Amino acid sequence: MSFAVAAFTMLMAIPAQAQIDWGLRAGANIVNMKMSSNILGSKNNAGFYVGPTVKFTVPIVGLSFDASALYDQRTAKVTANVNGVDEESEVKQQTIQIPINIRYGWGLSSAANFFLFAGPQFGFNVSKHYSNWTWKSSQFSVNVGIGATVLSHLELKANYNFVIGKSAVAVDGLAGNSRFNTWQVGLGYYF
């Protein structure tokens, strides 16, 4: 019986309170646009994201979660063959993205730590019908990446975001489908 009491006392001595940090994130998108066969190509694939973020650190060593509400813009110049003629148009996707990542980190000290992360991302279209493309009203994607935190406040992340399904459908004779998969590099600051 005394072993159970000692074990319970030790568990109670471990801080059971999670830590919540609020901050801002911003970064660059490098779009890897996947297209159907009648779309000849794309170039100048870029964009950005910005918005608030929260990090939830649980009392299990190395484990944390983050979630953000990001305004995300991705653009590309697309060349398509329409009735035997190559036509170029700009495609711009504007969404509110909500990534939710589980993170596992390890540190050198409180001065710096590194982490791996992965998780789902839910996107909600705020673009209108744009340049012969119709955007899906929502999309589901997945993030996989690596990051580092310096001095407990500044965070650098790099990840690949791949869309499950289609991002958009081209109209007006293009009949093409696309996926806006994206490499992302960004900075975050937690207050």
C-alpha cells in the first residue's frame, strides 16, 4: 500500500499544468501546382501566409500542439491549350487555412530546441471565380515539417503541405483540374 501512496505522491509532484503560448506567424509559399494533362504548365508559383497562432505544450516531455488561423494566398501563371491555341492566365487562390499540428521536440537548453511536426490543415475559400477557374469552397490537406525555436519566442518552420483532392477546376473550355501543393517557410513569434 505504501508503494501506491509513494507513486501517487510522485505523480502529483510533476507539474500537471499545460503551457499555452499565443503568437503570430507569417511566411512564404512556393507552390507546386499539379495539373491535368491539357494544362501545359505554370510559372511564377508563389504566395504568402499570415495570421495568429497558439502553441499548447503538454506536461509530457517533448510533446506539444499548435494551431493557427492563416490568411493564405497562392498564385501561378498557367498556360493551357484551348481549342488549339496556347493561352496564359493568372490563377490566384485565397483561403483561410487552419493547420493543427502535433509536434515532438528536443532541445539543447531553453535557448534553442528543434521539433518535427505533422497534422491536418483545413482550408476555406475566400476567392471569387477568378480567371476561368472555379475554386472548391473547402479543401483538406496535410502538413509535414521541421522547425526550431530560439530563446522560447522566435520560431522558424519549413514544411510541405499536400492537398488531398482537387483545389480548383478550370472552366470555359479548359476542363482542367489542379492541386496547389506547397512548400512553406515561415517565422513565428510567441509573446
